[in-house]
Amino acid sequence: MIFGFLKSAHDAHTLGLNHVSQLLQQCGYPTFVASMEEARAVDYLEQDSSFVHLKNWLHRNKITHLGFSYRLDPHQGLNLFERLIWRLNQDPLLSPAQGGQIKQLFFAGLPPTCELVKQKFGQDVITFQGDESPRETLTKLGVPENIIPRSIKEGSQYDEIRLSFGQKLIREEKHLAIKPFPHLNYPDYGLRHDHLIKRLKAAYLVGRLPLFRAHVGPYHPDRERALSLFSTWLKKLSQSRFLDIVSVGSSQLSQSHFGLPWDNLPNGGGVPYNNEFELRAIQEDARPMLVRAYSATNRIPQVARILEENLNMAWHALSLWWFNQLDGRGPLSLKEGLAQHYETIKYIASVNKPFEPNTPHHFAFRGSDDLTYVATAYLAAKTAKLLGIKYLVLQNMLNTPRSTWGIRDLIKGRTLLRLVRSLAEPDFRIIYQPRAGLDYFSPDLDKARAQLAAVTALMQDMEPDNPTSPEIIHVVSYSEAQFLATPEIINESIQITRAALQYYPEFKDKEGLVEIILSPNLQEETEAFFQEARLFIQEIEKSIPDLYTPEGLFQAFRQGYFPVPYLWGKRQEFPLAVNWTTRLIDGGIFVVDERGEKMTLKQRLERIKATKIS
């Protein structure tokens, strides 16, 4: 079997294809993920030239098992897939129906799209809706059980036990008995001068940590109605008393064109605020919850000041290397973006507000390895400290990519905490905030509820001997894979999270999970990864002059210290950053050499030095 994987050029989702490909490679199967050229050809298969291009790719790589992924509009996804099959069946040498080269077809997409594909093609096409475990994925792809590596089978044991805990908790409906907390009692609670640190202290004193944060943002095509609906949602959440911190799901236009005319610019969803009056209304509706909103993608320091003055931001978040031309999320170049983020961090420090470096998972989205994940988080944290930030909200996105094993997340997370906490001083406090991964949840809502409990258990296992960890949990609502979370779903998601925190310790003791999460082997691997990360960071600090400046951070990216093999934008501008190969090995992401073997840190640094740009 030789596998090929295609997607539309309009669909930016790439992690799934790359990681399925890597799973198959671990089983010894050749795989090919189509380039942007083939993706464009798929979108125009009615043109003969496009099909010729695609056909050449299939023949050249001798592909026998072909998968197509589309995670946008269901009907558009079906139309594209139908057209692909129609074209294949026109060519006897390729046609699955005529015994041609293509022996099996696969489709991956949203559940409604998968249902349409099943209705149209029945058993001829095997569908994937995104909630399959690595083992399930390989089985559906036709890989015999005896060929699936032992490491994949054993590595999923911890994850399967935690999921069984979540399923039991949901089945017994224990979360439904969780009641709202009473209001906290301190002088500035819910008022203009409230502050995250005041709230954390008050919650600690009455034993009700962690605080709960959630992303909130309805969608409506009419701007005024969208704002009105958001106002209603905020009031419901405020009155129900489950949520502590609301993250406003700012629209793309609010980030890119705040205070400017929108005219007929397309709005891709989110809360479409565009003036200070609307921001003040949001804060008023949200009281006594703390509020924060996304940073801008242009005029970043100026908009940060406006957000602070009108929302009394719980904290500000910036991603440093992202939300610019690299990822298509903003108009600035990488260098311009870094400069504006740098100035914005100075402003955040001047008003004594916490800062969240919303950084490492954006590297992970572009195929970076685990070492890059922890190193970029450390560099962002140290930059913030040097610029005068006193409170750092350390977000850790688990399950990223979703094929990451829980055991590997423990290694990454503990290393991340140890690295960043090495910077801590009386005037530089680290506030840990874990969250579930962006594409972690199943479209099956009952399974997603269980997954939310399971990932909460993972959060508790990160620092099992620290009763106040984590201080904040970013609760990703269980409906994430299906639809935007309503206030009712947000509240239920917090109930599930709190129930998991309450009942998991007893379950863990009964199931012997303590032996797994504190095993000598796991501790040895964590120590080795920490030492590797520490040496890597020291080498970057030695090699890049003025590292903790916009120019230094730019050069670290430009010189290839942070591999981003799946980056789509500006690839030609940053060849040393994209010309790496990463693979999923033993539940983690590693840089590999031309043979697909893990590259040692020594080899990696030698390669960077050999290709250095002056």
C-alpha cells in the first residue's frame, strides 16, 4: 500500500494530513502529502490541465490508497470529492471502479460532510471525522494489527484509562450536581480597579482555585444583532456564576480594523466591536467577570491601550512571531510585527497588567517539534521579564497536535514549567494556565464531554504534588468540533471540568495511575528533555546577538532555530525555517534527518551553523 493525501487549497487545515502520514510511516508504509500545486489542481478539476497535473502526481508516486481532506462547508466538500472521483473514474489506469491503480479512497472532514459522503458512496469510501485515536486511524486505513508498532499500542494506555474516567463521570452525570460558586468578597470585586492578582488571591483564601476562563463569541452576519446577542450571552454567564474570566471572541475585523470604516469588508465571524462605547458596554454586561479580548494585528500598541482603558483587561496576550503575514492573520511583516509586539509589552508592563505569551502552540500548528514548543515559550517569557512584566500567564495547549500522547504532554508540560519558573522572582510571578487542544474534541458530543474530563485529569497530573496548580484553566467547550458554544454549553463545560478535578484523584488511586505519572522512566525522560531544552536555549543566546529584542527574535526565526515545515506563507523568505522535516515518534514531535531518524541536538545545531545567513 502506498498512501497519498490531498486537500483543497482553500482549506488551511494541514496538521491532520501530516500526522496521519507520519503514523503510516511508523508502520513502514510510503506516504505522500500533496503540495500546494496539487491542492490548487483539486479545486479546478474541471480543467484538463489540472487533472493532468494531479494524475502525474499519482502516477509518479505510485499511489494506491488516496485520501482527501476538507474541513469547511459540507456541500462544497462533497462537490469537490465527487468531482475527484468522477475524474479518477474517467481514467481506466487510475479508476477504483475499473480495477485501476487507486485501490481505496478515504475522506476526512466534518461530521455532516462525512455523512453526505457516506450517503453518496456507501462502503466504497472510508470516512474519518477527526476523533479517531492513532490506533483506530491505522486500523481504518487497513493496517493489520500485527504491523502497528508496540509503542503506539502501549503509549495510548494512559490516554485510554483517562478517557474511561471521563466516560464514567459523564455516564453517571456527576457534573450536573456541580453548583455555582458564591461571589468572591474583596473591595474591588467586579469594579473598575479589579485585577487578576486580586481575584487569584481571594479565590486562594477561600479554597476555590482554579479560576475558569472561556472563549465566548456568538456569530450573526448583522453587526448590531451580533453585539446584541453577545450582550445577552454575557449577562447570562455573569448571572450563572460559573465563569470567572471571559475572553471576547473578537472578530477578525475588530483585530485588523478597529476604529476604522469596515465598509464592505468580509467579516469571518466573532464579536464585531469597533468603538470604545461598545467595549465599555461589554465590560458592563460582563461584571463581575474579568474580561479580555484579542490583541490587534496592526497599530497593536495603540489598540492595546484602548482595550485596557475600556475593558480593564484581565491580561493581554501576544504571540510575538505570529498574527502577521506568516500565517495570513495580519498585514505586518514578521519584523514589523515583532517590533509592535515589543512596544506593546512595554505598555502592558507600564500599567502593571499580566501578559500571556500566546506563542508555542502557533509553532506547533506549523509542524514545529516539541523542543521548539518549550524553547519559544521560554524566550517569550524572558523577553516579557526584561521589559518589566511582573505577572506572566503561561498558557500550555495540550493535545497539540491531537496525536500527541498524554505521557508526552506530561514531559513537555513539566519541562515548560521548570524552564519558565526558573525566571521567577518576587517581582516576576508565573501563573499556569493549561487548556485542551484546538482540534482535540470529537464531533460526537458525548465523547467530547468525556474527553473534556480526560484532559482535565491530564492537567491535574502535570503537577500532582502542587495543590494550587493550575491557578487558571482555559476551558475549551466540548462543542468545539461541532458549533460555537452557547452560555449553557460553556457552563456545562465548566461543570465537567470541576467534576473531573473533584473525582479524578480517587479514580487515579484506584487505577494505579500514580505509578504511570511518577514512574522513574517518565522522570528520566523529562530530565533529559529539560537538559536538552536548556542547552538549546543557551546556544541560541550565545549565537544570536541581542536575542531579546525584535531584531534578535527575528534572526532566531530566520536562521532556522525554530522549524516550521508546514508554514504556508512567506516560505521563500525563510528557507532555513521551513527546510526541516518533523515526525511523530512515540507520541511526540521530533526533528528528523533524511532517513527519518531523530536528529540529535548536536546534529541540529551543526546544521544551523553550517547554513547561517549573514
